[in-house]
Amino acid sequence: MMMSQEACSKSRALSEGLLIDDWVVLPDGPKYKKFWAITVVAACVTAVMEPFLFAFREHPGLSPYLSPSSVLELALLLLFSCDLVLNFFVAFHDSDHQLLVTDLVAIRARYLRRA
């Protein structure tokens, strides 16, 4: 039976003695890497779209709500909000001890300190 890359990376982490909560997202996992790539593309779209809309939009904000640009902006806001929440669950590499930190409390504390 073939294991997915995420299952392989979790089993590798378990073999290294790490206890991983089901909610923890590994930073080297394929799903997180795909999400990160989508987020980078969305940031590039935002960098191009926002100045254009700021300069040429007749109505400020997201009005009219069903226009294609407003729908795209709302989708991008949703994606960036998901990224913000997801960062509370992404494990990180501790540079001092060269370990992967998978404790949710430590992950959240580090994210809040860096924000």
C-alpha cells in the first residue's frame, strides 16, 4: 500500500521521537506547500490589482458587491484569512536546538510574538 507524502513525513517525524497532534501542519508537507504557492500567487494578484482598482474604481470599497473585481477581492481576503488562521497550526524548526516544534501552545506563542 502506498502512503501519501504527508503520511510519510508524519511517520518519519514519529520515528524521530516527535509526538504530533492531528491538528499540527508540517511545514514540509505537500498540502501546505501547495497552499503556500497559491498564497504567493494571490499576493502577486493583489499587488497588481489593488493599485489599479484604487486608481480607476468609481465606488470606494467592495461596492458593487457582485462585480467580478469585488468577488475576486473577497476570495483573496478569504484566502489570506485562512492563511492567518493556518499559521497557528504550522510546526516550525527551532534554530537553537535544530528540532521541529510540534507543540500547539509553543507554535501559537511563537506566532503571536512574531506578529
